[in-house]
Amino acid sequence: MNLDEIREFLTSRPVSTSCGTRTTRPGAPPASGPGPSSSTTPVVAASCWPSLPKGPRPTLGSVAYDEDLAQRIRALVATQEGLREQKMFGGIAFLVGGNLAITASGQGGILVRGDPEQSDQLVAGTRAEVAVMGGRAMAGWLRVASEDVRTARQLKPWVQRGTSFARSLPAKTSARG
């Protein structure tokens, strides 16, 4: 089922006007004080939502990151000791000693971990940008666009920078790394 079929399925189902309300919330005290004077509380009941057909759930694509880029990173880090791959940030992360070094990002391009004190210098001297996570600029996390890592010559310094910084951190000893 593709995205258009899902939209059509969801929009073609009639919605009941009585669906989604009940006269009181279970366990709620009687209405008093400021607020709505009615004891009718809107709810979203599971029975109100249309159900998808049985079978595999529809997807928009099986992979959110550039598999070719991930393979190129994998080839560059193949000899690193303590290397582990993990799905993270919508992409595939490469960790050294349990510390994130670089990812083939789900947003395209790469996310590289580096020395936070060098972030401004790297941004000024390259086309990298400080990564923004949760609306906050994160020094030491750099985003590099896909077009800036198309060749091995462009990608290799970023991989080396990320793995070197990750290796400089204390190794994580937890089961997850």
C-alpha cells in the first residue's frame, strides 16, 4: 500500500459525529470551579479511528539514509577496533568504543562528532554546519551535506575526524555501548 492509497483509505471512511465524546471521564470528579460547565469530555476512542487492512504495514521506503554513503563509510572504518554500527538519528551510526563517530544521516549527508572547541573553526573553513538537535545548536556535532561527501577524497577526512574524536573519549562499558 503506497502513501496515496493510505490517504484515500483514511479519507474515504465516514466519520461519526457522535464518535469521540462521552458524558463523563471514568474516575473524574464532578465538574466544578472554573472551566467547562458541561461534564461532556471529548475523547478519541480507538473505535473511532479507521483501521488499516491486515498484512504488512505500509512504508514510505525501507531505508531512511543513503545506503551507498553508509557503505563508503563502512569501507573507511573497516579496520577500526571497537567499531559497532547502530541505527540512530534516522540513519546508521558508526561508534568507536561505544562513542558516536559518524553517521550516514537520515536527513541526508553525514553527522560527524568532533571536538566542540573546534566547531567554529571547522564551520568557518569548510562547508559543514553545526548540527541543530531539538532546536539547539550542538557544538561538536557537525552536519555535512551529501554533495560535500560524494568522493572518497571528500569523505575520508570527515571519517578520520569523527573516529579520532570518538577514540579520544573514554570507552563506554555498558551493554549498549
